[in-house]
Amino acid sequence: MKLKKKSLYIPTLGLTLVLVLALVYLASQTKASEQISTSRSPTVSLAKTKKDFYKDKVKNISGDLKLANYPTNFQDLVAKGELTILGTVQQLKSYVYAPYGEEGPANPYTMATIKVDQLLDGTAPGATVNVLFAGGNISQKELLVDVSQKEWLTEAERKDAQSDEVITVKESYSPLPQVGESMALILNQAPAGSNGIDEEYFMAAFSGKGIFLNNNGTFEREPELQPTGGGEDSNGVLRVRRSAAVQIPTDDEIMNKGMNELIQSKS
């Protein structure tokens, strides 16, 4: 009887060990599979981000740029930058900076992670760069805190100014980046801590003057929004389109031509 029990016990133990080893193996394979899946990029759905990142309600703000030491030719414009690249926008992130604390208006920014497709001038710090653009998503309360209590506001205007609703702010002098689009950029690295951001990032030289968007294979600056009165454009335009009826300013003609010639020379 003892032999019989022993003969039954040994195969049972062997089966148990086989099952345990099998489970350990499957667990290790699952973990490895998860690690491989996690390491694949991008982790953000580009189509979803492109469609849903910006809001339907767009507030267009016209600003008059005061550009000190702005160059008159393209070579000098590139020289004013530390890095010039041709890249593709991969991911977007909103930033809100309140330089005056809770009592003053906050500024919306959009941080774009841009893949470096082609190095045109300078040295890139890696395969991607983070570039901060003026404008982006912000609550109306953060944007309008300094006017929300003004006596001249109507009841409806005061309600809007104190609302938590998030809108998109579009500055007239700078385009908002779109996920998946190609653009050429003349960039300078921002000092650590500027605009309340600790991470390293770049900004376009002379703001929108250093941003060239891909217009059917030709890289051009976005034309500035024209105000309709009161310093704002009331049409809620997210991306300004170039019209054949619009006369391109001489400066844009010079710089657009220079950027396209630079890209072609590097191809």
C-alpha cells in the first residue's frame, strides 16, 4: 500500500511542478510582451489628438509684435536661431502660465513634441525637440480674471468671464501646431524656468517669424489674422488660410523663398 501511495504521489508532484513552471513561463512572456508594447511609440493616438486637442470655441487675439534686431535677409534670420529643422508634430500638451498669480490674467501655451526629420542648421539635442507655441487651451476664468468684475460687463459677459469652460486662444502672430503636420522651424532654446516650465524646450525665433508651415510641399509663414475691431478677430479662426487675393508682404516673400531654398539644398 505504501508503494502504491508513493507511486501516486510522485507523478502528482511532477505534474504540479510542470504546471508551476508553465505558469511562470507564461507570466514572464506576458510581462515581456507588455514591456515591448509599452515601449512602442507614439503612445498617443495622433488622429484623436489632432481632432480633439483644440476646442470649438476659439478666441482670436491680434497683437502688434515689437521685434528688436529683426534681420532683413533669410541668412541672418537663420543665424539668429540656434537650431533650424524640418520636423513633424507628434504630440501636443497644454500649458497655462500665470505670471501675476491668481489676481492677474494667465497666458496659454501649447508644447509640441516634434520629430526632427531633417537638420537644416545647428545641432539637434535628440531625435525629437519640445517647442513651445504661443496660444492654446485655457479656461475663460484664467484668461479673463482681471476683467471679470468690471462694472461695464453685462451679466452674460460676466458669467462667461468667470466660467471654467476651456476655450482655445489663437494669437495673430503665431500658428497653433497640429498633430501630424510638417513644419520648418528656426529655434532658440528657452532659459530654464521661463514661462514656469522646468523642462528643456525651444521657442521659435521672433515668434511666428520663425515658423514655416507645409502648404502643399511649399513652406510658408501663416499670414497674420487681421482684426475686425477691438483688437480681436471675431470669426473664431483656428488656422489662417492663405488667399490668392491676399498680397504676401515683402518680408514673408523673402523669408519663405529662403526657407524653401535651404530645404532643397539639404535634400
